[in-house]
Amino acid sequence: MNEALWLAMLLVNFLMILFFFRLFGRTGLFIWVPIACIVANIQVVKLVDLFGISATLGNIVYASSFLVTDILSEIYGKKEAVRAVKAGFLSLLSMTILMFLALKFIPSSDDFAQSSLATIFSIMPRIAGASLLAYLVSMFHDVWAYNFWYKRFPGDSMLWLRNNASTMTSQLLDSTLFTVLAFAGVYPLEVLWQIFLTTYLLKWVVAAADTPFLYLARQWYRKGVIPEN
């Protein structure tokens, strides 16, 4: 059941990115990055069993950000990809601050949400701190690496190489930093290793699966069906 849901979520994420791009153009991609950052950092507190091992949710949504920056790098250039990374960073920082303040309010006697919100967001400062650092390192590396490979392997036939070589190495950095900073001491070492392994492997699968969607996004742009903004 979880595996089928995971594959469904994978497809939905890619289709939503393309929908945002088709409807709003470059602006749609900028909108998606904050959505992915916020949703991923909420989903990541949930631990599930996937393919026989423990994994956190949020891997798909977060990994989809790499597809967005690759589309921006491929079509609009490095500068626009960097802008998207900054937008994601500021959105996550803003959410962390606002939810921290929200939890400090004394709830009404009729309130029913405080305990649920505390369960999800009380761990948020640590997760968000780990995520912010991992996000900055991995996403800026992804933008740099994509342009590095673009200069050495330009042309349409090498798009798959640029996409996968940049994303897979960047996600290794992200998974390593995030797992250690967010969950060291929270879970036993065995579970921590499983989280790291599944986090990276699942992101690796996402990276491999997003390549056709990058080709489609570029094709749409060249056909002139993407709004200019």
C-alpha cells in the first residue's frame, strides 16, 4: 500500500510542477519551490515503512525542487535558478519563525489543535535548521553542478547527463547533512542509517524519474506554449 502511494505521489508531484510551469511559466516554478520546502518539512516528521525499510516522508516533494532548479538552469540560466533557491530558503525560514510564535500562544479552553500542532511543529526548529543548512548546500551545489556539466556537455543529447549528474550528487550531500543534523540522537543508530539510506535511494529514484519531465518542459518552452514573464 505505501509503495503504491509513494509512486502515485511521485507522479502527482511531477505533473503539478509541469502544470505550474505550463500555466504560469517561470513564475510557476518560483511558486513551487516554497511549496515543496514547506510541505516536505511537515511530511518529514512522519516515519513509514517503504520497500521493507524505514523512511521519512517528504523525500519526493523535497526532491522535486531539484527538477525545478534544473528546468530553470536549462531554460533561463543559473541566475534564475539561484533566485528560486533563495525563495525556498526564505519560505522555510519564515514558516519556522511563524509556527514557533504560534505555538507560544496560550490556547483557549475550547481549542483542540494545540497538541497536534505541537507534535508536528515542536521538533520543527531542529528539523528546519538541519533542512536549511542541507538545502542551501545541496541546492547551490545543484545549480553549480548543472552549469558545470552544461559547459562540458552542451547540446540536447546530453540533457539527461546534466540532469542526473548534478541532482544525484547534490542529493547525496543533502541526505547526509539532513539525516545527521535532524535525527542524530532522536532515533537509534540502526534506524538513523536506514533513514539515510532510504532517503538517498528514494531521492535517487526521483532524480532518475524526473528526466523525461525535464525534456518535456524544455520542449514546451521551445514550442512557445509557456507564458513569458
